[in-house]
Amino acid sequence: MNIVLFGPPGAGKGTQSALLVERKQMKQISTGDLLREAVKNQTPLGLQAKSIMDAGKLVSDEIMIGIVQEVLKGLKGQNFILDGFPRTVPQAEALEVALEDFGLKIGKALFLEVPRQDLHRRLTGRRVCQSCGATYHVDTKPTKQEGICDVCGGAVVQRKDDHESVIGTRLEAYDKSTAPVKDYFSKKGALAEISGVGSAEEVYGRLTAQMA
């Protein structure tokens, strides 16, 4: 089954995607990662995106869909997870058209639901390695040596957008933009809301039960 996995910042999408990749050999399609990779590799779409981002503008839905299409071409029957995409109804509609071109469809759109106070705790405590991107948490997954990545030895820091002063704004913006997407998938009969509270294994069990 191909799925869309979405939820607010701090809901645990990255953790669950990693488990699905490891245990079910699914392909994670993270548009943020794909965009950065396309820019780094200077693909035609990457060059277009870079010029737009350098001008301080948002990358268009058309370019994002194009980047996703490039990945879809090489799947060869492998099931996939769309992580962080679509973010808007126009993106969801364009995605549906793109998938039809490859004879594919979304089986479920799984939304991780986490109470606001838990999101604040998760985000303010999150730390990220500047070198390899490994993630930690000051309470639940601290580094062995403070400020040093266990994986590569790089510097582990708090992202600017995880500071208490901006988290509320981030979550409000996410709620506003995501509500129509949830409604879109609900009308398609594909939406399932899953509690993201508990251990990673508990959440994984709920998530995979919806995929059965």
C-alpha cells in the first residue's frame, strides 16, 4: 500500500517513516529532502527551484510535483511513503493526476494526531546534528556526550524553528494549511487519524493496523 503520512511538526513522522522503510522496505519520498538533493545535483528542476529560492520565493506546486514524478518513475513496484507532501489541496489534486499517469494510487492518508502540549515538549527538546542530520531529544534521547553527535561526532544544536518563541506560530500555520488537505482525503475515503502519543512501537502498531 502507498501512503501519505502527515501531521504537525513534532508528531513523529520521521520516526515512523524510518520504521516503515526498515521493516516494510517502503520508499520514503520526502519532498524537502528531494528538493535539497535536486538543487545539490543541479538537475533541471533543481536549477529552477534554486533560482526561485534564491529570490526568496516559494517553489511552485508544478516544480514540486515534477520532482516527485522523477522518483515515481524509478519505483519499479516498490510501495512508498509521501512524507510532508501534499501540503495543499492543489498539490493533492496534481499528485492524483501524476499518480494516474504511472498507474498508481494512494491507499491511505494517515494523520498523526498529537496534543498541542506534547508537540511543544517534543519540539523544544529536539536537537539535530549539523553534520549528518541525526535527531535527539534532551529528555527521551539525549546524546552520550552533551552537544556531540553519537553517529558522526558533529555539533548537535537546537534548530531556530524549534525555539519556544516560534513554535506556536508554526503550529497555527500548519493547522490552517492542513485542514483542507485532511478534508480532501476524507472525502476520498482515504483519511485515517491515528494517535501519535506513546512509544514509537505503539504508534507503529496503530499505523500499520490501518495499512492492513
